[in-house]
Amino acid sequence: MGRLKDRSIRRSEENRPAARLGDIADAGLAIFCWCNRCGHNSSVDSRMLAAKVGPALPVPEVGARMRCTNCQSKDIATRPAWPSLGQVARHEGL
């Protein structure tokens, strides 16, 4: 049952277009950047990025134009910096 669900989720994600930088900027969200080499991470203002590289660029492709300020790697992953609910500390029933 798990494999069928995984395949279904993968198929639906493949058909879904990636969020565009302009859409994220309009929503007032930042872009979360993660260096796959050293683990350094940071949030960058999406409005500033949209002005530099254009609002039509898909958010996952923004990382290809970045460099880590810690180790200078160009292996950067990017995603919208969705608001957090904060730390989850309540574990009932365990």
C-alpha cells in the first residue's frame, strides 16, 4: 500500500509547476537557502532576488545562481521560507 501512495504522490508532484520567485515575493515570503556541502543556511529576501534575476524564475532554480558565503560552494538548494509553527514540544500519548 505504501508504494502505491508514494507513486501517486510523485506523479502529482511532477505535474505541479514549481513556485515562481515573483509569486513568493508577492506573498511576502523569503527564500530559504541551504548549502548541500557544508550545511550553512540562510533566508534571503525574495523581492531583492526577483529584482535581480527576474520574477519568472522557479524557486528551485534560484540556487543554481547562488554561492555559499561560508564555503563558496555552488551546490545550493532553495525553497520558500514557509512560516513556522514554532517548536513542537507537546507529545501526548507517547
